[in-house]
Amino acid sequence: VIELGQPEHSVITTCAYCGVGCGFKAEMKGNTVVRMVPWKDGKANEGHSCVKGRFAWGYATHADRITTPMIRERITDPWREVSWDEAIGFAAGRFKAIQAQYGKDSVGGITSSRCTNEEVYLVQKLIRAAFNTNNVDTCARVCHSPTGYGMGQTFGTSAGTQTFKSVEQADVIVVIGANPTDAHPVFASRMKRRLRSDGSVAGKARLVVVDPRRIDLVKSPHVRADHHLALKPGTNVAVITAMAHVVVTEGLVNEAYVAERCETKSFNDWRAFVSRPENSPEAFEAVTGVPAAEVRAAARLYAAGPNSAIYYGLGVTEHAQGSTMVMGIANLAMACGMVGREGVGVNPLRGQNNVQGSCDMGSFPHELPGYRHISDSTVRGQFEAAWGVTLSPEPGLRIPNMFEAALDGSFRGLYCQGEDIVQSDPNTQHVAAALEKMDCIVVQDIFLNETAKYAHVFLPGSSFLEKDGTFTNAERRISRVRQVMPPMSGLGDWEVTARLSTALGYPMHYEHPEQIMQEIAALTPSFAGVNYAKIERLGSVQWPCNSNTDEAGTAIMHREQFVRGKGKFFVTQYVASDEKVTRRFPLLLTTGRILSQYNVGAQTRRTPNNQWHDEDLLELHPHDAEERGVKDGDWVGIQSRAGETVLRARVSERMQPGVVYTTFHFPESGANVITTDSSDWATNCPEYKVTAVQVMPVSQP
Ligand code: SF4
């Protein structure tokens, strides 16, 4: 403020980091941001913010920004700066040549959860209409795709059931595989206000934390969990099934709710399954490492409510049984009657600002916008009529399948917008080998990221300060992202996609992202009532938003009935992870985030936030450290079945013996060099949270 002077005007926009979706006022002097002030009327944050949204926006104008398109014949050639026309013509020519030789399904694209709904919609339209293939996937594949599957199967749609505000009416809060203090700080503050003992214990909510680590919520100066189920990584399904066993065998089922709201046969099958002795907390104690008494107490607390709410994160989804666990959570919530009113619900905490939106906009290979299956001829017909093309009814390739197909030579061209797959996807060596085999990789990003090392075309992208459009947060809230400064490259991301489509022979003409939203609303029933004028007037709306809902949409889902009609129970058979500890790999590695950094760090590492945390560390329990002769701050080598890397050690009582932990914010730390190819059985979401490793002291690298 002192250096840049006082602001002259301000623009209301939305934070580009996590799925809380805080509203901010960008205070400006000319085209320069002076500061970001949390917006007091923002419904997700009500004037609050965290160190990312408040201070970490300077990356948007960082000197590393690439603002000129670049091309090269081979990835070993130097980049050559060219005009937009030449870059787009080069990319279109390569894609056309590949499809002519290898067929239309030899190319595909990846959408980004950091881009707006309008940009994501346009990329999936480009892939389906211009490329005429369903080979489109989203970076949500590696985080919340099991949420899509699990909640879709049980409730009928893939979205958090509540508003954030609903937590204020919860009597019992269950946090599973999430660390909101670091990853969703503004929501964590709201949750902590509900949990805090302010001298009068009466009235505060009770808390259950299910997490291998002793995260901040378990014990901090103002909050203490009633029960911490410190499970072994990979045993979520055993814990949730054991909790269900307690609910069923101790007569805690909300029979009236189940009879009215759920499918009887599926409930009876599930009840018979979880009642078995082998699914009791005692039977699972050796598997999970959680004392049976703790599981029983947590289950009784949840069932008693009266209002119990579950919040979960990637510690639920990024497992070989991620989808099973999401269904297990939904089962428990339905059995106890904890869906469909304020203070209850099942709430996935979305990591990136627009994960919800990128999934909503049809960027899964089997779904058109609004989660409608590509095989549904009626829905497909609506899009065919609107887009003037014929669509294949067959689902396309998921991201891991694209890599497999690249290695066998049948997938040869990729358009990757706003996603650094080399750093963020598991088993880096495997990803790199697949990319090296392709004939055309187009990367559209604001920085020359790790994936760009394998690219033939680099299309400069725009930061959130240069975008016009909407983001959808973890409570389905659609908020405006407003342009604060013109795109540094001269073109917005949506304009680049439209130009590429036109060069491919499928003309796209839009004057403004608002027209794209009008098209989305016309083709997507849950968005039918969404428009910019309404968002301008109300501040935000929540989908479903149409003629059947309030003007501002739907705050609480599944009130009268589930989206699918009756809620459906699924049997959740626990299956042990393939990542087993052995004498060679005796520890289990799990991963997560810290407050000041964000995902692969491309943004936060280029801001003052780096001063608080400038390297990834390996946390390990004092017992494991002592056994290996490792002291706090020593360098350690970490070896898994996939690869090895070196990090500095942090000896921490937060860890349980036998479990180690690291973050993944720095490319040089190579966290994903050691994660393996194991993935969720239903969605291929990688099992980032369970890797068997050995840790040994090494000299400084
Ligand atoms: Fe941004 Fe999330 Fe922090 Fe809010 S809580 S300011 S959305 S990073």
C-alpha cells in the first residue's frame, strides 16, 4: 500500500485458490492491484480471508509469466516465439494430421479446476464437437472423482449437500481425511467457532476426527476433538463399516427416515452386511489400529446428533477404495437420517477453486454438462442439435488411460489447459514416458510448467485477475470472477479455445463469457436459472437453480427426497491396499497440504507466502526417527516401489509410529516420483495417500 499508493477503484471478484470461494475486493490503481480486501458481503467468507487469498496474488504479474505463444517441432528444440495465428494454426495442423492418420480418438484434452466454468465448458465442447471424441477429462480425476461416483450412486448427484453456514447448526461434526485449518482456512474458522469452548462448554458442537495424523483440529489451544480415530492409512472403509456396525447392532438406525427416504432392499442388504461379526470395531481393531471403544463412542455420538454433519477431503478419495469410502459415508448418513436439513449432510471439501465447476461442466469422459451420461440418447440429442454435430455414445479415455494409450501408440495428441500433469499426477516417470511418445502436446498455462517440457505448443494463459466468468465453490455456489486487468497475452483463455476450434474447422464465436453461460444454462437443467444479471443482483446463486427452486437456487439438497428419488445403500466390503508394508518398505507415506502453499506451488511459490514454508519436509514419529538415527532437520532418502527422492526430516509427535507424511508443493521434492500407480477401482483416482516406503538418513543432496 505504501509503495503503490491509495486505490482509485475496486472490482469484486473471487479467490483463485481453494474451494471455499471467498469473495474479494481487488483495490486498484489504474491497472495495478494495490491490495485484495475480503468482501464482507461474500456469502462464503463474510469478510474473512486467509493468507493465500489475502496476500498470495502477486504471482499474477510475476516476471515468470509467459505472454507470447511459442512453438517447436520437437521437444528437444528451443522454443520459438510466434503470433497467436501461427501458434494456433500450428496446433490445429498437428491435431488434424494426427486424426487423419490415427483416427478421431487419437487425441484428447484435459480441463482445469483453476479455470472458469465458461472456459471448462468450452474446452469440453472443443474436444467433443471439434475433435469429435469423448476423450476429455478433468484434473478432478486425481482428487474428487470418487466423490462424483460415490455420491452419484447413493444420492443421485455429485455435490456437497449443505451451505458452509449450515455447520453453525451442527451438534456433532465429523471430519474425515481433511485438514481444513491448512486447506480450507476460512471454513475452518467457521467450524472452529462452532466447536470452541468459550468458557461455557454447553452448546458447543462435539468433534470426531478420522485421520492418521494428529491434525490441528485434534488438539489446538481452542479446539479439542472428543474422539480422534488415528487409523492406519488405507483403512478408511474398515472404520466407516465398523461405525455402521455399531449403528445397526445397537439399534441406532433412524428407522422412520430410512423407511420414508431410502430403498428398502438396498438398506436390508447393507444392514445384513454391516451386522456381521467380522465388521465389528473389535474385528477391525488390528487392521485399523483404532481402539474399538473409540469407534463405538464415535458412532454413538454421530447417531445421537441430533444434527451430525460429515466433512471430508482427499484423505477419503485418494485411495484404492476412494469411491467405496464415499458410499460408506453416504450409507452412514442415510442410516442415521443425517441428510436433508440444516446442520447435517455429507460435504466434500473441494481442494481447488473450481473443482466443483469443472466436474459440473461435463469434463468427465462419460458425462455431458450437468452429470448426464453420454449414453443417454435424449440428452445427447439436445447437445447434438445445439452444437450441430453427431456425438459418440461411448465414454472416452480417462487421464490414466490416455497415458496408457500413448505408450501403446494409439493416443498421440493432447490439449492440456491449466494443469501440470507431470507434477501433479502419480508416478512421474510413467507420465513423462507417455508424454514423450506423443506427436502434439499443447499446454495452455500462465507459467512454463513441468508439463511444458514435453510440449510442442505453449499458449499463454490468463490468471484469475484477467478472467471474466464464474467459479463454483464446494457448496455449489456460483460466483462471478470479474476482470481486473486485461489479459497479459492479449487473449483470454476462452478466446484461445474458440480460435483453436475455429482453426480445426468447427467455428466458435462468442463475444463475451456471458454468452457461454447462456448456452450452459440453456443445455443444463440444474443451471437453467443461472445468469450474470441475477448473480450481479444477489451476489451468488447455488445450483440447482431453476424454475423449481428459489431464485437464489438451492442451499440444502435432498430436503424432500434424494435427487435419484430414494437413497440407495451400497455394501462396502473392506479390501486391503496393495501397498503393503514389508521389511524393505516398512513405513506408510501419506500426503497433504500446508496453509501458506497451494497444490503444486506454481502460484504461491511466486509470492511472499514462500517465506513461511519454502520446502517440502518429511514428518516422522520420534520413534521411527530414533530407530533410523534421524534428527530433526537431517536429510533423508525416501524409497518406494516406484522411485526415490530426498527431503529434510521433521520429527513430529503429530505422526503415529509407522506412518510418515509430506506435502507436494515443490517440484524438486519429487513427492510424486515415489507415489505409485494404484488407483480407485471405480474412477482411477490415484492412491496418493498410501505408499509403502523406507526412510534412511543421507548426506545433503
Ligand atoms: Fe482463498 Fe480458500 Fe483462503 Fe478463502 S479460504 S481466501 S478461497 S484460499
